[in-house]
Amino acid sequence: MEEHNNLIVKEFKKQAKDFSNQTLSMNNQDYIKWMIRSLQLNKQMKVLDVAAGTGILSRAIAPYVDRVVSVDISEAMIEEGITQNDLQGINNIEYIHGHVEQLPFEEDTFDLVISRFAFHHFLNPLLVLTEMTRVCKSQADVAVIDMISDEDETLSEQYNYYERLRDPSHTLALTKTQFMDYFNQAGLEIQTEDVLQVPVNVNSWLTLTKTEDKIAQHIKTSLQQELISSNEMTGMFPFVQGDELMFKQTWLQIIGKKRAM
């Protein structure tokens, strides 16, 4: 666990400054609206954002709630988040440096617990989801937004193979079925599950993680070979838009209500 966490810190130190790039899919305002529209936010809420990174989702939620607490293991990401909060005049977000496998909060503390694009970096996603549920109030919601892989086992394995090549801190993009199973195991009654297909520019995707040229070229060659052969072999479903090589990323938003004890 410590070795993997150190890897996460290393990889995101390289990425932190570029997370504010407004051309990236993660900063697309339509996608952010999709993320928050089902959260039933109100001004009395105290929200926890788990593995919040620079706080992109925290900032989107902040105007609608009383307070957001954003936890992340990467100090570089936290520093960039604080910079962006200051630039945007947002003052109701508190950053905490911590481990998501052992959240530093009492049970039944938060009115909403969320996590965005983080579960594919966890070694034990069920443990993290269980921790998120523990610190959530009874009958309140836990929400996760993350990329998912195909239900077909071979395509899922291939997709995760290329994601790990690009970013070694990637562990596993779960399937929708796996997420639903984990929510049930964590004591969450699923309220909403919604899927969004998002086009991703391959060059921008590789630039964000500063993937080595040789590895980046191998990934692009594999995607191009799939286009030529028309055989699904990467799990990434590549296509060309204009002159740009793209692929289809599937995002899942799943919301569960903590069962009363």
C-alpha cells in the first residue's frame, strides 16, 4: 500500500499544474453539470470529497453547500487546488492531506460523501467505499464518478493494460457490475446509476500524464491498428475526429443511500 501511494504522489506531482487546463474533458462544464445534477445539494450540507485532487468537483459543489472538506494524498494537487480556490474567490473548501483507506473522521459526520475519477487508482476500492460509507450520515448519499471498463473480460483487461502503460498509478477501471456489487457490499442502497460516453483526445490524454514517448507511441500504434483492422482489441474503441486520434471513455455516476442501522 505504501509503495503504491508513493507512486500516486509521484505521478500526480507531474500532473498537478495541468489539471487546470480548461480544454481537458475533466474541466468540461457540461460534464461537470452532469456530475452534480443528481446530488440534491443544499446550503446546510457538509460534504466530503474523497481523493479530491485539485478539487475540480469540490469547487463545482461549493456554491450550493455550507462546506466542503477535500481529502487527497498528493500535496502537489492540494497546493494547485488552493491556488485555484484563491483565484476563483472560493472560501468554503478545506483541504486535508490524508489517506483515503483510513479517513480521519468520526462515523456519521457528512451529509454527502463523493469521489471523482479516483477509484481506478485504489488498490482496495471496496475498503475505500466502506470508509466513505462509515463517515456518511445514516440515510445520506455516497456518490462515485469514475471511468469504467467494458463488461467483456478481455476488453476490460486490455483497456486497463493501456491505462497502466499511460499512468503506472492506475490500478483497475471497474465495470459497472463491479461498482454495483461494491455498493451493495458497503451497505449502500443504489439510488441512481447513469452512464456517459465521453470522447477523449489521445494526444491530450497522454500529455497530461507526461507518458514517455516510446510508450505513448506504442499506445497510439495499437489504437491505429485497431482502426485499420476494425477488430475490437484495446477496449478503448478508437476513432478519428478531424485529424485527431480519439477514443471513447465511459463514465459512470453511481449514487447510493447509506442504509439505516
